[in-house]
Amino acid sequence: MEALLQFKHVDAGYGRVKILSDLNFEVYPGEVFGVIGPNGCGKTTMFNALLGHIIPTKGEIIFNGVDITKRSPNERCRMGIGRTYQIPRPFVSMTVFENVLVSAVYGGKHSEHAARPIALNALRLTGLYDKRETVAGTLTLLDLKRLEIARALGSEPTLLLLDEVAAGLTEAEVHEVMDLVAQLRSGGQTIIWIEHVIETMVKSTNRLMCMCTGTNLVTGEPLEIMNSQQVQEVYLGAEEDDDE
Ligand SMILES: Nc1ncnc2c1ncn2[C@@H]1O[C@H](COP(=O)(O)OP(=O)(O)OP(=O)(O)O)[C@@H](O)[C@H]1O
Ligand SMILES: [Mg+2]
């Protein structure tokens, strides 16, 4: 099967500070590809490079057979890359429906009329349909996370990027997010999911990549990755650093 996304020897960072270093991986259509790794190892930076917020200084990013390494964020969004933010960023004074409608109009290149059913569908999928008239600023954290996903779905992404959508939630709420991801996956949605909770990643993903200092330490079958010595050492090392 052809990869939907390829990172080939990518170096990228902020100004002169290099964060990603020779990062290589592929994501295949229909898979939930999990990304783990200690704080600050470059997971969100990988999303920023994929979304065009930073441009690699080396290497290539290939999406759907097209070299997107130097394309603008808007172009990439229109080509089918949709994301959630690590910290939810809704328009707080707008309703849930209006928030998703905005992303369906701007991200999905639709007229408002054409965008309405797409937005409503994203709300049904994420379980927010009954709260569509609620003002976003009054939502609970779980519903804000759902709204982040609904907004990303509004642009009808071929590839959906989830950045720590389960962070800060209770165990029961994390299960709700896992159910939602499973539902999207069964509908054929390709997803890259960054999360710290390894058990969640093992249950919800097809393949798992562990990053370390801006590069791909190891990628493979989730259970195998969780039990691998390299991954255990990276996390143990991070805990020891925290104790200092
Ligand atoms: N806008 C920025 N300008 C400069 N440095 C940045 C910027 N954003 C992130 N960094 C640095 O890049 C490194 C990688 O950060 P990144 O946010 O990609 O890590 P992460 O793996 O997503 O971490 P976390 O698990 O805490 O979300 C960190 O050292 C961080 O301080
Ligand atoms: Mg991050």
C-alpha cells in the first residue's frame, strides 16, 4: 500500500534552534498512528512541520504523493490535513455550531450553505449535536476536546492530527475520547495521535512511534513498542531528569 504521508530525513526547528533531526516515518491510509515521547522531544514540532507552520531546513514531507515541504499552511489544509490544538482554541463567544461552521467554510473551501451539513455531520460524529447552540466558552473540558475534533473534521481532512486530546481528562472521559477515535477509525479516517498515556496509545493505535530528541527512536506494533527496552529507557531517563 502507498503511504499517505512520508517524512524523509526531515530537519526542522525554530529560528536557528534545530528540534527535528533526520526524522523519518510513514503513515498509511486508514491507520491510527500513535506518537509518544518525553516532554519537549519534538512531537508538536513534528505537527508544526507537517502543517507548514515551520519549514524544514532539510528533507522532504510527501503527502498523497505530493511534495508539500514548502507549501503554505492554507494549502496543506485544503489538501486535506486537519489538526486539533494541544490547548483548545475555540471562538469562545460563538456557539458550538458556529465554531465548526467556520472551519468547514474556511478549511473546507465551501460556501456557508454547503458547509452547514458538513458541520452538522462533524457535530453528530463527535456527540456534540445536542449542544450545537451552546456558547463554546461554557463547555466542559471534555466537550471542548470534542469541539476541537469537530472543528478539525469540519475541514474534511484526509489526515487528522490529534495533539494530546486526552490530556487533563478523567479516566472515564479518556475512554470517551478513545471510543470517538475508534468510531472515526472504523469510518476509514487516517489519524496521527500524539498522547502521553501509553496504555491509551496501545489500545487505540495500529502502530506506535516513540520519538526522542527530535527523531524516530523506534516504530512498530504498539505492545512491542511499549515493552521495548529503548522506550522504557527513554521514559525512565525522563523521570530521573524530573527528580533532579
Ligand atoms: N515556538 C517555539 N520557539 C522556540 N522553541 C520552541 C517553540 N515551540 C517549542 N519549542 C521548543 O522545541 C522543543 C520541542 O517542543 P515540542 O512542543 O515539539 O515538544 P513536545 O514533544 O510536543 O512536548 P510536550 O510533550 O510537552 O507537548 C522544546 O525544547 C520546546 O521548548
Ligand atoms: Mg506537544
